[in-house]
Amino acid sequence: MTREELFDLVWAEPAVVVARRLGVSGSYLARVCTALEVPRPNLGYWAKRAVGRAPPPPCLPSSSPGNPSSWSRDKSERVVIKPFYQAACLYRRADDREAEHPLVGLTRRHFEAAAVRTDVIDDYLRLSNRSYRLDVTASRGGLATALAFVDNLIRAFEDRGHRVVIAGGFQKLARISIGGDENSREYFRLAARRPTVVYVGNIPIGLAIIEIKISKKMQYAGYGKFVPAEEWKGRHVGHTWSTVKEMPSGRIKLVAYDPSRSAGWRQEWQESKTGQLVGRVDEIARRVEKAAKVLAAVE
């Protein structure tokens, strides 16, 4: 069922009648309308219509880039409504400029519930939900820096009229390989399942934020754990040894890329000191806009 067909249905009969005909609940039908950005009659509309006092139906607005344009009860074709319903509700609350952006807040809650590796101090956080969250990979120590940057970056794009979303499974968009040790099975369990995308017009640009790892000397501290060599301080644990491990540094890297993989474009921004990229969000937004224009010309 397309947005246009659903719009015609909900403005032709009361929602309870339409929901019964489609075999869903009224609340679920409301969520479908919200996800597909289909306006519904206000409370009291049908009573006013019965006496000829109802206002005319509004026009169906254009769908936002990245949102589904149809819905089906068939499981093989069904668009998962919940993430897009949640996103629509989040964007309604995104006008509060003093608070953390809702998409960042949602991602933070996933990180706060994340597990920490027990064998290495301050390694990447493992998230149980890898589908509906922003594409951020960070340690507990680097989380504040990463999320502060993402919050500022999303607002910079929104101020320029662009929409940042978590891509849906119905879209043929994929996250690219960023490099480093991310091709390992271990990293695969850390990375987001769906790409984070900013739509510049109708052109999607993928955004991935990862805390940079650096080689660091570590000392075995017993019980299967390692600590930085400078924190060792001669602890007595019996047999010990030192080794070099890749550890999160607190500095972040942003990779912008073509998630449709039609042009193979990508660009990186990397911090040389912690917090450096926060002050460059406007510059990054302008660079992404220019890249989107080039990709639009290619298509």
C-alpha cells in the first residue's frame, strides 16, 4: 500500500473502520501513518463532517528523504515501522536547542547499557542493539567526546536544511569498510548494522564515527587482565609480562562516504588532539554538500 492509497483510506472513513478492514489495531494504523508521514483527521473531524462543518482534507506532503513510501502486511515485503515511527517522534522533539539531540540521546542510552571487555581496560563498548542507533564506535573513556561531536554535526546539517537518519533495511544502502582492524570478526560485533545517513537533497551520504586506536604498551595484571604499562607500578601478581596492544586513544575519526556505492566516494577527518573536530562541523557540512552535488551529477 502506497502513501497515497493510505492517505485516501484514512480520509474516506474513520480510522477504526480502516484498521478493521486492514486487520490491524487502530494504534498500529496510527504508527504506520506517522512512519509514512500521512496526515490523519483530528479528533472530532467525523462528527463535524456528519453535519457538513468539517474542513477539507489537507494535501499529502512530500515524503522526507530516507522514509518508507509504502507499507505491506506481507512479512516478506513489510517495512519495519517501529524505527521510523520512533524517528518521527524524535524529530518532533528536536527543536529544543539546549538539550542533547534525540538521536544522540537514543544512542547514548544504548551505550550506557553496553558491556565492557574484561581482559583489556577501556576497550570499545559492545552494544546489544546494533540496528537502531547512530554509527558510533567508542570506548567508555572516549564516548563523551564522540557523542558531543555527533550532536554538533547533526545540528550543523539540520541548520542547513538536511536530514540525518538511520537507514532502513528497505533502502539499498550499505556501510563501507572504514579500515584498521574493523574487518575482524571482533569489530563486526561492534559496528552499527545500518549506516547513519545525511540526505543532502535526495543524495544520501553515509557518516561513520570511530574512536581511533593506537599502539600502547600493556602489562599483564593477572586474572586475564591487562593495564597500561605506566599504571603498572610494580603490582605483585606473580608471573607477568608486557605486550603491545591496539587501544582506543580518545581521539575520533569521521568517515563520510557514498552508501549506495555507485561512485565509491569517501572522505575522512581525523583528530590530532581530543575534541578538535567539534570546532570543524560547519566546514565538514560544507564539504559534504559539495560532494553531494558531485554525486548528483554522476547519477
